[in-house]
Amino acid sequence: GLGVMAAMWLPRRWGPLLFVGLFFAYALANVTGGRPLVAASLLGLADVAETILVSVLVTRFVGRRMKDVVDVWMLFAIAAGGSLVAATGIALTSTALLGGSFWSTLLVTAPSHACSVMLLTPVALTGWRHRRTRIQPVELATQATLLLTLTVVTFGPSQDVTVGFAPLPLLVWAAVRFDVRVVVLEQVLFAT
């Protein structure tokens, strides 16, 4: 998520330097976490592959600004694809070099990486300036109802963590279309 944000904010010509720097940062974080250098390097490579893929696809299909709900769904698809790339590399490394389970690693890593991209990338794409938007009551009611329904279904009995990220596209929808106050209120209600 943070690497994608950096790629969105920095001029495109800085991309190669950024991605090399991110590789070293990701690998160093894994070495610091006690992983052997080869495994840490491969884990860093998986993370950088995700960052490059997501950055390129977001730039190509969404642009530098999120404009509508279609962009939210496009970002969701891109985040899912990027997270699968990273999770596959991480799971292969975990299985081959760290004694981990491929499927367990994949099932835990993919949603967390997708969540990171879905939460942080819109910050880079919507900018920092406060904007007043005219809230469309029907759209807000639809979005809030869908968010409530999906949250209840997602966190209801007999659900596991792997579907816990399902409501995120609806929160991103709010971030793109509604005033900051609506977004903050929804995130507080969602978190409780």
C-alpha cells in the first residue's frame, strides 16, 4: 500500500529508483524479522512485484485521480490481482525456504495485501484537499445500506477472517463520492 502511494505521488521517471529502494526496504524488513537473506530477498521481490503491477495498472486504468464508483471497482480488481501475485511469491518462498504451508500462507497474505492497497491507494488518488460535495441522498442511502448489509454478513456467525475485507470497496466508494465527514462517520461505525 505505501509503495503504491509513493509510486502515485512521485514523478514517473523516479519509478526505477523507487522500486529498487522498496526492494531493499522490504528485504531489510524481512531480515530484521529474523528471516534468512535469500528468503528475505525473495519476499522483498514478491512485494516489489505487487507494487509495480498495482502501480502500473492503477495508472493505466484508473489514472492519477479516482473519479467515480467504476474507479473503485477497478481498484478492487487491481488490488486483488496484485495481492495474488505477492501472496503467491510469499507462499512459494515460505514453503520452499521457511517450512510454511503454501495454502495457509496464501490465504492469510492475499487478503491483507489487498486490504493494504484498498485502504492506502485511494489516499494517493483523491488528494489531500478538503472538498465539499453535494451529497446525493439516494446514492448515500444505497451505499450505507450495502455497507451495513455486507458488514453484518461478513462479520456474522460462522464467517472467517478471509472475507473480513469484503466491505472495503464500499468504504472506498464513500471516500471517492462523499464528504470527509461521511467517510469518517462510516469508518467509525464500521470499526465498532
